[in-house]
Amino acid sequence: MKPKKISLSIPALLALWILVFTVGLPRVWAKPRIVLYAAHGGSDSGVKAGSEVEKEWNLKVTKILQQTFESAGFEVVMVRKKDEALSTETWTNLVNTSDALLAIVIHSERDWTGRMTGPLFVVEPPTRTDNPVNQDIQRWGMTSLAQYHASLRLAKAIASKLGVSGELSNLSDSRGITGEMLSPEGRIWCMPHQDLRFLIIPSIVLTPLFLTSSADLKKFSTNDGLQAFANGTVQGTMDFLQMPTPVPTVGR
Amino acid sequence: MRKINFSWKTTIVIAVFLVLVILGLWKRNQGNPLKSETGHGLSSTPLFEPHDRSVSILIKTVEMSTGKPVNVPTSIRQSKSRYNQMKQAVLAFLDGPRKGKFQVPVPEGMALNEFYLTPEGTAVVDLSMTAVNRTTFGFVEEALFVKGLIEVLSKNFFEVKMVKILVDGQDAPTLAGHYALGTSDSAASTALGAYGGPTD
């Protein structure tokens, strides 16, 4: 009987080999992949406030996010790892072909009143395809209703974990507000953003801090402040993806 | 064959004449660049007559103590044409207060190149961005400016169905790198009144 068992295991191993190398590992076994993009870079400094430069803050925050996401079991595609300028076409192609579940664009901000503080979220409104004057979707990009709703859920999940209002701001574009609560305090802005309009996966712009806010600068100048922001962002993302959410251990 | 001999005096006169002609041509080409755009839009006809009475409109400002957008009244003149009134409103917004409790979300250096109104009700605002410092004009301010401009036109003038923004005469993707222009339905839908400040 023994030789018969051996002869059965050989076809089983062969079938497994075929499965792995032709079909690929089932997605469920792979780490969830996300994209992080630190906006601006190189000759494009982004906004400035005194000695604070946006591109530097974006990269700093994104690197902490990368570490935290990776320690929580994610595979992270970093669009920019150093101080370099990338064309919109280059980086949007990278995101759209990454086979990632979602993208987070990090954009620090400034506000001339000095009153605004982070975090703030921007979600691209859905494109109205029924509008007869909207003939140039190919030129300006298109966001489907499903993609908009997924991006909005992602923003709400992260806002919840960062302890801020998950309502839409009353400044939002009317295309995205149907059925949504609007509030002057809402931290989610549904507005057309150049860094979102060409992306085809759920994606948000996340503003961690305002360079014009002394409170934000103080908070993000400490490792604890940075890590608390990163932990909240990762937990919110895991909620959005309906993953079990063990508390990230980085920095704790 | 007869040889023409110029005296030195004649030569100097001809040289001076040529220099004057060249200087004249150069001066004409270097003249006020706006002059060539006169027909394009910077109309010599005034936007209002001195005896036109003033009317109140609302322009969007930001309350500096809270950072929230607020409508404040300002005056333009009751012109004979609605086009002139609209152009006055756009100028009132661009040149609005930059000091005090309420300030307009308009960056220093931004100027109006031209304003049009199409028969379909699209207000086309051509803005000059060449003098604007991009490093002090982020997404939040860009968004507040665009929303404010759209409201100034759509809330004060029922004829305006859509607002289209051009940057230095071009159909640009953004005003200063962030807020996405060009999706024509964006302007249209925003003009329908999604933007509401605390005083609305």
C-alpha cells in the first residue's frame, strides 16, 4: 500500500505547483497593497509658511505612515521616497497600475487666516456623465459614483479614528452631497482635486497638518504626535478594508 | 554713368532721419501691451456712468477670527448692461478687503484679464496668475477663491448658469496646481448653490 500513497502525492504536488506558478498565490494570502504619495518634491516645493516647506513635511509624514502600515501587515507602494519631482502622468500611471486597493495622497497645507488645523480630507466628486456639456472626460479624468463612495468611506473611517468630524464640509461640491450631512465643521471636502482626478482606485488627499498652525507644528514635531496620526490613519484604513484591527505596535 | 556724390551734411541728415524712423518703430512696438488687447476686451467704454446709482451685492469673504467664509455686502453701480454689472462684481471681489475682520480669499497679484458672458449663460472669467506667488496659495485658499468667485456671479446674477475660469487666456487644468478646473459640470453644479457660509 505504501508505494500507492507516494504515487498519489506526486500528482497532488504537481497540481499545487501549477496552481502557484500559473494562477499565482490567491489574493487572500497576499498582503493588502496600498499606495502612499508624498505630494510635490524636487523643484516643486509646494506651499511654504515661514521656514516650513510642504514637500519636506509630506515626505516626513509619509515615511512614518509607511512604517506603520508595513508593521500592520500592509505592502506599501511609495510613489516618492526622496526629494524628486514627478510628472502627474508618471505618478498617476504608477498608482493606476499598482494593483493596490487604495491610494492616500499626503498634502500639508497653509491657510492665511492661521485658524485652520489638520487633519483635512479631500474626496473627488463623481463625474456627471449625463451632462451634455461634459465632453472631455478623457482629458480631465473621470470618477465613477462607486469610486466616489468608496473614497468617501475611506475618508470617514480615517476621520473617525483621528477623532475629527466625518461629515462633509458645507463648502463641498453639490455633485457629492446627496444624502450626506453637511457641516461648517466637516473635515471632508468633496472637491475636484488635480491629484485625484486621474486615479481609478479609491483615493483621498489627506492633509495631516497646516503649516500656518502653531498647534499643528508643535504636535507633528514630536514622535508621539506623528505616530498617533499614523496609527489612526492605519486603523481607519483597516476599518475601511474590513480587516481585523490589532492596534499597531509601532511607537507604543 | 553719372556718379552721385553725397556731401557729409546730406549723409548726416539721412542718418539722423533713419535713426528717428527706427526709434519710432521700436517705440510703437514697445508701447502699452494692453493696447493690442483693446478690441479683445479691455473696452474703452466705462463700466458705469457717473450718475448711475449704486446697488448692493454680496461678495464672499473669510472671517479672520474663525477662518469661516462669510458673505458681506458691497456696492457696485447700476449700469445699463448686466454684463457691466457682472464685471464690476468680479472686480469688487478681486479688489475686496485684504485687511480687517473680513478679507477676500484672493491672493495678492491676481488680476482680471477679461470677462465674457455667453448667450448660454456661461460667465467666462480670464484671470492673470503671473504675479501670484504660488508658494503662498494652497488648495484651501484656491478652493475658497474659486467657490467665492462662482458665488459672486451665480448668487447675484440669475443669468449666470455656469462659471468658467481661464488662466492667462488658457483652458488650464488648475488655477495654481490643486483645485481642478476644466470639468465643466463642476462649475455648473457649484453654481447651483452647494457653497453655503454661516450667513447664508
